[in-house]
Amino acid sequence: MWQDTASQYGASSSHSQYYGHTPQQGVPLQFYAPGPDQGQFYPGSRSSLEGNMGAQVPIGQGGAAPAFGGNIQQQPGGWWTAFGTGGFEGEPPLLEELGINFSHIRAKSMTVLNPLRRVDERIMDDADLAGPLLFFFCFGVLLLLSGKPQFGYIYGFGLLGSISIYTLLNLMSENGIDAYRVVSVLGYCLLPMVGVGAISVVVTLDGILGYVLSLLSIIWCTYAASGIFVAVLRMSDQRLLVAYPVALLYGCFGLLSVFNVGAGSTAR
């Protein structure tokens, strides 16, 4: 049977050698307050985050809990700032995180619009699909406004043509090129054909004027695309071989801008 004493553990001499002193009755528990030599045991610790902590006084000696002086940094403004576009300091813009850079799109578009100037071989180091998708969409919308809904043919020709040219370029060149850059170059060089689609909204291209404009746009697109491919892959002596399949692809888009491919099946 256990003896009923005031302290079953503190009065024992066998436990006093492990405990430095006998706990006092009526004294509240105290929390550990780190001393000035705390860093030697925890070399990576720090006393505060973004501020200094207040005086570290154990609970029970001062009568009140210690206060901390650190402040959490918050974005100025109310809850409506979550819907703004300012962001935090040092945070990249949203369009940059999505891979949309309007300055690069403008530079590549100007390269296509002025194919006679020298093409930088590093122009496609930052390849993107924002511009090509925009040009494909604009081309389809302009043909739709001119009475020629050709969205299926546009994306079908674009997909098959990109795969074919990607295969041919990797067979012809020693360096090789990835499919992402091939699609980006072909999409950017579609810009002259978009201009022909805009003209088709106002003028009917099923005539001599349409044939001449579509032929000029095919030559323009082919010259620009082959120049970029040759500059990137360093195939200056094979430009005609590169231009031939590219001209066939843009010839399909030229036919779509002049003729209404689905008109015969719709009439039936």
C-alpha cells in the first residue's frame, strides 16, 4: 500500500539526487525563459522575425504575459486589393508568368513584316505561342466575317503542316529544332496572310485581285519563315529546300482566303 504523505515523490531521498530541489507548494508553474547563451545550443535560431521581441519575462513573475514587438507585413489597402493588379513588391507581372511578352511579340512581328533585314539567329530563343495563336484566331475570324467559316481547315492545315515541317527540318539540319519553335515561327509568319483576310472582308478575292494578293502573301510568308529557319538552324545553303514545303503550307492558307471550301457541301 502507498503511504499517504504530503509529497510521494519529493520527500524520497532516492529522487532527490535526480531533482535539484524539492518543488514548493502553492507556487505556479513557470515557463522556460531562454537565457543569453541560447545561441550556443541553437546556432541557427533567432530571437525574432521582422522585429524584436519584448522583454522575455516568465509568466507568474511580472503578473502579465510578455508582449512582442514584431509586426506582420501586410499589403496596404483593404480586401479589395486582392482583385487589383499591383501585386507585391518584387513579384513578376502576371503576363510574364503566363509567358506573354508584348515586346517580344512586337519584335517578332516586325521581323516578319520586314523580311529583307538581317534576321538574328537568337530571335527564337524565347519562343512563345501567344502571338501565333492570336494570328490564327484573327485569320479565322476575318474569314468568318467575309462569309468563309474555315476554322476547322485552318487548325487542321496548321497542325499537319507543323508536324511535316518539323520532321523535314530535323532530317535536313544537324542541330535540330523542337516542335514548339516550329509552330511559333509558322504562326508569326502567318501575319501577311492575316492582312489578306482583312482585305477579303471588304473586297471579294475570287478574281484577279484576290489571286495576286494571295500569291504575294504566300511569297511574303514563305520568305520570312524560311529566313528565320535558316538563321536559327544555320542552313543558309539550303534555303530553297526549306522554302519549298513552307510555300506549300502557306499556299493552303492562301486558297482558304480566296475560295470558300465548304460552300459546295453546304449547298447540297
